[in-house]
Amino acid sequence: MGGVAVRMSGVQKRFVSGLPGFRRWSVALDGMSLEVPTGSICAFVGPNGAGKTTTMSILSGYLEADTGQVDLLGGGPFDPARHRGRVGVLPQDAELPPASSPRQLLRIWGRLQGLSGAAVERAVEEALETVMLRERAEEPVRALSHGMRRRVTVASALLGSPELILLDEPTSGLDPAQAAHLRGCLEVLRGRRTVLISSHNLPELERLCDHAVFIDKGRCQQSAPMRALTGADRQAVITLEAPLDGAQEIPIRLADSDPRTLGEAITQELARLIAAGARISEVRRGGSLERRYLDTEGPGEGR
């Protein structure tokens, strides 16, 4: 697909607190600059207070940047008229009207996105099916569990197949089966939509995302394809069921980052090990996103 779906350049955002005469300013974003490739599923990773939610809020139009440039889908900062139906958003803390039903809410949100008639009904049913809520679609929100309410808000972000989808902690409150189902629904969007996900669940982000942005102290500290961050294009580890020549893990590291070269090296080493009578337990390309993040960022407290 190519191109850049989201671009931020030198974005700053400050908040004021305290009583008159005792005002204090805190910096949430301190020159945030980043790019998200079109068609990618991109992870926003960082400690609490790093600026992830503030970044999401500015991108979705809930907050306005103090300074800097923001561009969504080539149309500048979020604007309800320009981006109507093109951007779907799941805020971190989304509250729902307790007396309304999921189907009623989704119909209203669909009309706000510019859908009407049969199109809005079709989009509502598809969204309910995606989050597995069709059987509870007519019940009032007050009768739904926390996880079900979260699924309603996820459905609102996916409604109508927007080009850009911003998700802040989308699997929070979901049980393992529901979280796995949602990941599967998002995976099929790769290359067709651009998805930004802010989450502390790094193993989940590693499985789902193909790009990652490390955020701390209100800045983008690193941005790269997931394979480059985890080293999946440069290194591998072969794990044996039992040690061979004193080793149970066989590392493979290449200076050449060509993934085809790494594949050939893995194949050759596997052939050698099998010929020596080794029993292979696992072959893993690269390290983990969690390990790379901790090595890069450390346990910083952020802002």
C-alpha cells in the first residue's frame, strides 16, 4: 500500500493544575514526532504517563496540540467534516449510556459516521458479529458485564470499516477467548486498514503488530518494523529437548539482515543438529518485544 497514514512533527502538549496563584504546568508531549505506515498494525509502547493516551487523544481530536503538526490520512489534524467515516476511535475510558442497548448505540454512531438506511444496519450487524454480541444486542448497557461493555466500544471503533482505527487498550476487560477473537479480527485488516494500538500487553502486541513506536517522556524514542525491533530478520534460537555437546539452546546471529540469508542459516543448522541425533523443541526467530523494550527503555517512570 505504501505511504504514511499518521504523521506528527514536533507536537507539544501541556496541562495546568492547581489553584489560582499556585498553577503548575506538566508536560505530556515534548516534541512528539512519529510516522505510522499506511496499512500497518502499529503498537504504541511505553510506561504509564509516557504520553501514549495524550497522543491518541490528539490524533482522535479529543485534545488539541499546543504546537506542532498533525496529519491524518493526508487531511491534516482530525476534523469531523474531513474525517467523517474515515477514522474509528476507542478511548481508554469509554462510558456508555446505561439505558441504551448496543444495537441502538451502534446505529447512532453509524449515522454520525455518515451511514444510512441499509448500510447502517449492515454495518451494525457486522460490528456486533465481530465482537460476539449479537445475542445481547437488545439488552440495556446496565445489564452487561464490564467485558461486554468494552466489546461495545470496540465495535464502535470498527463500525463502517474506517481507514484509520485508533485503539487504546482494546483487550482490557476481555477474557482470553474474547481477546484472541478480537486479535483475529484485527489481523485480517493488515494491509487494508491502518490500526494503532496502545497497550501494556507486549506479548500480544508482538503477535499482532508489524510496526512499533516506543514512547517515553512525551517523545518517540524509537520507531521501526516489528521484525527489526525483535531481531527476527537477524537472529534465531533453536531449542533442543535435551542438551547436545553441553548446549540446549543454539543461537544464530547474522551481520547480514537479509531474512533469506537467516533462513538458509537456520536450515543448515537444523540439518546438522538432526544428523547429530538432536531432537528439536522450538525454533524462534528473534527475541521478544518485551526484552527489546526493557533493554531500550528500562523501567522509566515517564510523565
